[in-house]
Amino acid sequence: MKSRRTHNLILMVTVPLLLFLCLYLILILPPRLYNDIKVRTFLSSLEEIKLPKDTKVLDSVSLFGILWENSNHCDVELILIVESNLAPADFQAALDTEQDLKQPYSVDKSYLSLYYYQDEKLLNISRQGKIEEVDTEWLSNGPPTHTKFKELLEKYVLDPQSQLYFIEARDQTFQGYAMNDFRCM
């Protein structure tokens, strides 16, 4: 009698665990792997862009999921952290901000955003060369990549003659298989 109860108890625990494992392997894991591969390919294409002369890549960051508030889709945000001796305007002029990156979900060309820190302020250089301070209120409510800028800045000790730049690329998925990823819900 006791062994039968033990056997039943083992079955009651094992069967649900096996069902959960099967569901995980069939429903949850494949979309996650699919998106991870897509994001890694996108990041690799960003890391291979042609950079201005005397520029050194220090690091890269990628994020995937619902990164913006009130979002109904998944976002991909990438940052390439580079060091250069060029002044911001010269760096912007030398960087081709219209890139043919391997975006995971869009078919349009990707436009890069360029940021840098100066005097404790995060500045954005537009494609037209206009320099604007990034609104800190927007920054605190914005995507997690922007909160990483300051962390990344503190991570690197630079030559006093050089400048740290953040090159950002983004993409979004709105529908289809990629949205089955639980990071998109």
C-alpha cells in the first residue's frame, strides 16, 4: 500500500513537470531563440559598420523586449560604444548614419543615432549635424539603453584627447512569430 502511494505521488509530481518541460521546449524556447539569433545578427552588422579613421570600438550592448512604455510590440535597441579623437561634428560628418544593417524585422534602411557626453550632459547629434541635449525627463522614462549610457561612460577611462561616442540602432517587431516571445508580452 505504501509503495503504491509513493508511486502515485511520484506520478503526480513527474507528469506535470514533464508536461511543463514539453510546453517550454515547444512553445516558449523556439521564439526566444529565434529572436536571440535575429538580435545577434543585427548587432554583428552594427559592429561591422565603417567607422571614421582612428576610432576604436570599446563595447556593444543589445536589449530586446518591451523597452518603451505602453508598447504593443517588441523593441530591439543596440549601442556601439566607440572612442575617437575626432570632435563631435567631425565624427558625425565622417560617420555614414544611413546604414544597410541586417535589421531583424524591418526592411527599411537603418538610421543610426549618435550620442556623446559633455559636461555631465548627454547630447545627440542629428543627421543634419545639429547638437541637442537629451531631455533628462524623457531619458528617465525612455528606453533602458539610454540609462545604460551613463553606466557605460563610467566604465571606461579615456585618453583626455579622445571622446566617447554611443552609436545607437533600433528596430521593432509588430506581428508574426517573433511576438510569441514572452519578452514581448
